[in-house]
Amino acid sequence: PPSADHAAPSAASASASAAASAAPPADSPPRDFFFDRLPDVLARDRASFLPASIQAGVSVVLVGGGYSAATTLRALVDLAKDGDFPLRVVWLLRKPSSAGPPYAVVP
């Protein structure tokens, strides 16, 4: 087992320090966060979605095909507008033929 000197930080402390730190070097790995629930992008989980630097922006892979995914996308757009940083979202759908709500228009 790892010693206390090499213990991994908790996800909350890691996301808070990552959000507060300067932009990582170009060769550093991306920060990863996985949510198995609807993330609270604008409140509780906000630090997970903030960029390390405003110039770097945020890239998110959104997986899901329902209103929860559309709600999360809307919140990400609002967060990026409020923080004035670039946002890139790749939305993965299991059924690419989905063309109706909520996919038709996400303002």
C-alpha cells in the first residue's frame, strides 16, 4: 500500500487546486472528472469545470442521450459565458439518428 507521503489527493481537493493553479504545460495530461450522476455544473461541482487558465478554456466530453445531458450542456454554456472562457463540448450519443428534442436546438 502507498505510504502517507504518496497518498493520492481526494477528488475535491484535486479539483479545487487544479482550478486555482496556473495553466499546465502543453505536455501535461488533461484533468479527468467522471460523474455517474447529473453534475451540478453551476454550484457543487463548479470547480471541476473551471479552466486552469482563462486562455486555455475547457474541453468536455458529454455522454448521454437525454434531457440530463441537454441540461448539463446548457449549464456548461452558462458557466462559460459567466466566466468568459472558451468552451469545447463533444457530445456523444449512442443513437446518432436522434434528431428530435432535446437535440434539435440547444441555444
